[in-house]
Amino acid sequence: INGLLRVGETMNVIAPPKYGKSWLVTDLAMAVATGRRWLDAFETTQGNVLILDNELHSETSANRIPKVAAARNIGLAEIADKLFVDNLRGRLLDVHSLQSYFESLQRGFFRVIVMDAFYRFLPKDSDENSNANMTDVYNRLDWYAAMLGCCFVLVHHASKGNQSGKSVTDVGAGAGSQARATDTHLVLRQHEEDG
């Protein structure tokens, strides 16, 4: 995503719950899968995209994808062999146990891998407020990105309270190492004007 994310990098997409993060990353995935501009602002390099979703059920994803495609005037046949979704809810996979999953993928096949929602990929005994734990998680993602020749997009939640006065790197919940370890923060905030 020109100006935002290169192969080998990680981007956090951060917003409060129910702000539309999953819809936004579905749109991002379609932009990359088809090589279209994203948000009318960012050119993309076409490549296959994998969405690993551990929050939505497969029926919900199957309902949303056609809606986003229709809104972007993208035919489903155009993304059928370029956009892949694996609903992992209930499969208990964390960033460490995903190693065998990622090792089964062909290097370079995916340009972007979306992990939605990031907190559900954290290891059971880790603490998102621990710099050491989160550094370990991001180091692992960097290793996967290098191994697969792709980049990662992490759907992350904002900390509690009003986010409008915070700097971009202070919006995400958890340890400060998350702000330092990632390459890009994309933050969704409430618009200043209603409507």
C-alpha cells in the first residue's frame, strides 16, 4: 500500500470496538487483491490477500464480502482466487501456534495477511501491557513476514476513554512496544462533525 505499508512490514489498524475496523480491512483486502486505490488516496500493488479472522463466524464473513465488493463495484469472480478468508474462531490459534500454519503457505503467494482481531492471537499467558511479551509477538510477526514475503495488518482495539487528544502512537491499548514495533499506525477516530 504505497505510502503506508511495504512487504515485510506490519500495520496496526486501531479503533474502539464496533467502529468498523473489520469492514475497513475487508475493503483494504479487496483493494490489494485487485490492485485498486484504497480510500481514494493510496495506490496498491496487486497481490493475494489472506484474512485470518478469529472473531467473525464464516457466515458473517460470507455475508460481508459481497456487500463490500458491491460497494466497490468489484465482481466476486474478480477476487475469487485472490482474496482468501479463514475463520479461525474457536480453533485456539495464537501467534506462536500459527507457525505450522504459516509454514504450510508458499512464500510470496500472499502479499498481505490480515489478523482480525489481534488480541485473540496473543498467547494465553501473555499480557498486552507487557513490553517484553508484545516485543516477542511483534518479533514473531516480523519473522513470519520475512519467511512468507508479505506484510501483516493487525486489527487492534483502542485504549479506553476519549482518543481524540492522543497522539497516533498512543491510541492502541497495551504496551508502548506495540507503537514502536509496528511500521504504521492507522487510527480511526470519531469525525469532528456529526454525520
